[in-house]
Amino acid sequence: MPSSSFIVLLSLLFVGGVADAQSEVLATLPGARRIELAPDDARPASEIVISANVSTGLFFDSVLLRDGIELEGRDRFSLVDVGQTTLRLVPSPLVTAGEQFRLVVRFQDGAAPRSATFLLRAHPANAEPLVEVYRGRRTIETYQQEAREVRDALVRCQQERARLMAEHDAPAGLAGLISTKALDEHGVAGRVVTKDVAQSAGNVLRVAIVRSYRSSTGVAVEIHLAVNSGAQPWVGKGAMLRTKAGVELKVLRLWQEHPISTGEVGRVVVEAEASAAAAAQGAFSLKLWEEDGPRSLTLTNVTFP
């Protein structure tokens, strides 16, 4: 869905007095995660991933009891907007990776289940933007949409498997770049962008050198990092490359030379897919994070040759 259409959709959902429109959209939101509640409420709390300064919207098929919303650490959220059948949450910048908050919602009609409990887990970047919650029977449209998404996911897995097998069978060095069509007659372009990028305040990692590269099939960013004195060794787990408009490139791999300890500089390489030249034009933000830890790195104004 184009970003402009997505913004319009969210605006419609959170404007008061459109309960009927919300119910229709609830059945067909593409890409939304679905949670089904059992009548006996015996299942454990469903986990929902949130991120600081990123909106997460919960859409219910039943009217909420607005006074019955309980949110642990409510002061840690910049916005808690309760609608008739919607709940929008925006964690504040103070929320760090690994933090957890208990959320309880109650329903107005008193039918089973009368309430639902969720566990909100903070992540540096992977917030879930849309979550649908069902108490009753789902419409046929939602099952059809879910089947389409499963098929799409299967196709992506097959494509990824084919790519990995091709890389496994490819030779190393320049021959490997040629065989995978990453190298053409124009070669691979590189650029030192250390002075151009900006590092967000509060990062525990210090950037020494940043280089960007472009091939015929993708882009890569090479970062030389140092850990602040006294900190534990840092190992990157995930990465995200996003344009100012919010469009993300598909990250293919995150490679790290070794765990980065105090007093040394380590090298991290992020590679992303960008087969079309226009796919990686303009400035990007790059975010790196560690596994199950609060320490992350954000660089802005990353450009490619």
C-alpha cells in the first residue's frame, strides 16, 4: 500500500463517529497481524512488539469499555488514544528495548471473553503497526486475506531459498560477483560518507568510519564502530534501512567481523536489495540493534553512490 494511502487509512480509523467504517476496514486490513481470543480466556497474554515514537494500532471487532483500559507504565507513552473499537499507542522516546508493559482491555457488551490481556514488548525498530483482535467469528474476507498473505510469504521464502542456493553454489571473489550478476561493466561504486552522516544522540556506539557501496543488484553500508569505555561487548542482531518517506529496503544480511569490545574498533556491514537504480536514491536512516538488548545505533543522511 502506498504510504499516502496508508496515512489516509489511519486517519479515517481514528476519527470519531466512523464506527461503521471501522468495522468494514477491520475485515480487510492487508498485512495486519490477527489475534483471536478464546471464550474461556485461558490462553496466555498475546505479545505485541512496540517501538519508541512509532504508532501501534489495535483494531477490535467489539466495542471497548473505555474506562476499563489498564496500561502498565502509562506515563511511558506519548499517546494512548482509546476509540470505540480502536486503541492507538505511541511509546515515548524514553522507552528502551526489552521493556515490557501489561495491557488489559475490557469489552462493553459483557460477552465472553469479557477482557483481553496483552504484553507489550519494546524493540528498537520492529514495531507492529496494525493488530486486529477478534472475539467472535471472523468474516470470510479475513480468511481469504490471510490465505493470500500466506501464499505471498511462501513465494518470498521460495525466492529467498533460491537466492541462498545460488550464492552457495557461486564461486568466491570477483567470479562470484559476476556469477550472481552483482557486478556489471560499471563495476561497484563506493563512497566515504563519514562526514555526511549524523549519529543520533544517546548512542552507546561511536562511529569511526562509514562507507557506502552500490552494485547492479544492491547496496551496502560498511561501518567501523567502537564501544564506549566500560560497556559490554556489542554484537549486532538486526538492521533497517529506511527512506525519509518511510520506505524500507529489504536487508539481505548483517555481517560483523567480531564482537566489539571496549578499546577496539569492529567492522559491521549491512547489505540490502536495490536492483533498480532509483530504489536507493536520496538519504536513508540506518538502524542497528543487538539481540534482546537496549543498545542500538541510528545513523541518518546515509547516501549511496
